[in-house]
Amino acid sequence: MTTWSCMNLQDSASPIMEQLIFFHDHTMMIITMILAMVLYFMASTIINELVDRYMLEGQTMELMWTIVPAVILLFITTPSLRLLYLMDEIHNPIMTIKTIGHQWYWSYEYSDFVNVEFDSYMTPYEGDNKSMFRLLETDNHVTLPMHSFIRIIVTAADVLHSWTIPSLGIKADATPGRLNQSSFMINRPGLLYGQCSEICGANHSFMPIVIESVSTENFIEWIKKLSE
Amino acid sequence: MAEKSVQKIPKPQLRGLLASSLKFHLPAAIAVSAVTTVLFKIFWVDRRRARYAEFYKNYDAEKDFERMRKAGVFKSC
């Protein structure tokens, strides 16, 4: 989750998010290069004493400022497309979970296992409890095994919602009457937080998501308990 | 009339002023841009990659999970 003064992307909890962060750094590097060049030209224009009252065109300059940006965009597009297709690869998911957005909570179904369904409501903030995060905690967490490829199917029961976990690089719209599929693998244990990302009414800001990434053995124990 | 000597100044450049200005400023702009990019790459991009590599080099996920479990972080266990 984002702590105070965090201006960047959250630390990744999945390999895809790691690649997204590196791609973001690569694009920022290109943007910095363009910014440095533009600032230099702005400064030199400000201190410049040349005047040309009869300037009508500059064919060569126009050619350069068309071709150079196109070449720069190629350097951005190539890793972007690689990552776009990498995100859509599915590597034999070990389980599929369904997420349904409601006003104003999420419900989860682990259909691969018997009778595992639950709702997840936001826990109201207690001011004197220093171990809870305001507007981010829920009563039931989505428990998932780490190092396992998981498929998630997102839909909604009423209005549009969006299931988001920034540290996994996932944002999947929950549309009524439609199933959107996403997939991920969590590569470290912990709690991963997210919030609904599509305006859905009065309590849109109060329907967070918490994923508990646990060891495979503990996940099996948890699922067994819930299946009983 | 007294003859006065006239000193002629060299004829100033009247054309191609942008081209001659660009002869200096374009390489300078490219140099500034390249230096900024290389510094960004070394101190931001490569540092982040190195931090991630360092974190995952000897990372024991199970041990980290046990530490978190004992701290009472999880509701499932």
C-alpha cells in the first residue's frame, strides 16, 4: 500500500508489475531526455538576439521535428508492446477465483473448492487503533497462495466497479453482464491493498480489497476450514 | 575639404543566422540531453534494478511469511 510521501508506483508483488515499473523507468528516461533538450532550446531562445521578420517556413526543421519524435516513439513502443503481450499470457492457472462487485462491497467465490464464498466489507476506522489503515481494511481478506499462477474473473452485480491491486499491476473493470479475466502470480507474502477504481455511488471510496498472500500449506488449511 | 580616413567594419553576417546558431546549439542541446539521460539511467533506473536484484537474490519467502504470521498480520492463519 502507499505510505505517506509515496509519489511513485508501489513496490511490486508480482513479476509483471516489476516489468511495468522498469518500463515506467525507461519511459521516464526518454521523457527526461526530451525535457532537457526542450529546456535548453527554450533557454537559448530567451537569450537569443536574432530576429527574422520575413520568416515563412523552415522545411528542414519541420522534417527533423517530425522524424525525430517518430524514432523516439519507436523506442517507447517496442518495450510497451512486448509487455502488453506478456501481460496477456496465461500459464496454466492453478485456480480461478471470481470477484463480484456490489454496492458497496466485493464478494468472492472460490469455485474450484466446495462452498467457498464470502463477502468483503470495509472495516470502519477506529481512530485509536494504530495497527489498522483507514479506508483500506476489510473484514474478510482474499487469501491466495504465493508463487502460484491465479486467474481472476471480475464482474459486477449492479453498476460498474473496478477491481484494483496496484502492487500486482491489476485493474480489471467489473461490468454487469460481462466477465473480465485477468491473471497474476504473487511472488512474496504479505497483505496487498487496493480500492474500487470506478465511480459506483455514495460509498465508492469505501469498498477496498485486501489480498493475503500466504504459503501454499496455509492456504490449503484455510480453504479446508472454509469448505467445512 | 580635409581627407578623413574611413575605417570599414567587416560586413556582418546577414543570412543563414539560424543555421550558424544551430551549428553550436544543436550539438550543445544533444550533449546536455545525453548527459541528463545517462545520469538518470545510472542513478535512477539502474539503481532500482540493482535494488530489486539485491532484494530477491537471497529472499526467503517462506521465512518472511513465518515472520509475518507470528506478528499476527494474517487473518487466515
